[in-house]
Amino acid sequence: MQDHIDFVVDQWRSAMPELDVSSMAIFGRMLRLMKHLAKARAVALEPFGFHEGEFDVLATLRRAGKPYRLSPTQLYTSLLVTSGAMTNRLNRLTNEGMIERLADPQDGRSMLVGLTRRGVETIEQAVHVHTETQNALLRGLDSEQQKQLSELLKALLVTHPGEATG
């Protein structure tokens, strides 16, 4: 069975036979899969009224555990975004009543970002939809193949600075 990436790689092999294009097959497929995932996620999250970046903020707060609070620095470090991008997301989510900014009880000079009741309810529903969307995109692989793919991707990921945790 051929896919679009096979076509592209074959063109490059023909156009520049001296070039090792084997990485194009891997990264081309990963990029196309991510485009499919981004499109499916956007459609799945549309009913909740927020964009992917805002989903990521809410999900990060929810997975932090009760009381669902983190500092803005913890959030933007975890999500690999700039502080400016984080500020925009936080402002929009505050306006939507999904989060609130609170004084840090440990340090009165600092602020924490916390989920509101509405934010908790919304992100819990959205995470179910998000997970179902991802699972649907992986249905072409059985559970053993999914495990193998996860391990291979992790092996690549942990070679990059800041990705290994222990």
C-alpha cells in the first residue's frame, strides 16, 4: 500500500539520487499525522468554545491535581510557550470564567492561576472528547503496535534537552 509520503520520497530519490531521504519518510508521516490530529482536535474542541492552546492550559491545571492551581511560570514552562502567549491565553480564559487569578498563599507577591468550577467541569468533558479523538486516530494500530510506537517516539524524544525526567 502506498501513501502520499511514498510519492514524495520517490520524487526526491529521482530528483536527487545522492540524497539520503529516508528521514523524510518518517518525519513526513509524523507531520501529516499531526495535521490530521490538529484538524480533528479543532473540530472536537469547537463545541467547548476554546482553542487548542487554551485547552492545553486548562488540561495542565486539571492534571496538576487539587486545588488545580499553578503559577503562570509553571504553566508556560510546562507548555513550552512564551510568557506573552501564556498571558493572552490566561486573559481569554479569565474572561470566559474558566480560570481565576489568586494570590499565592506561600508568597504574597506572586499569583497563581486556578480553575473555576466552570473550568473544571468544562475541561473534564473536553478531555474525554479529546482522548476519544486521539484514540480514533490510532485505531489503525493494535495495542501492541501502539505501545511500540510510543516507546520508539519516547526513545527519540528523550535525546533532546529538557525532555528526559529521570
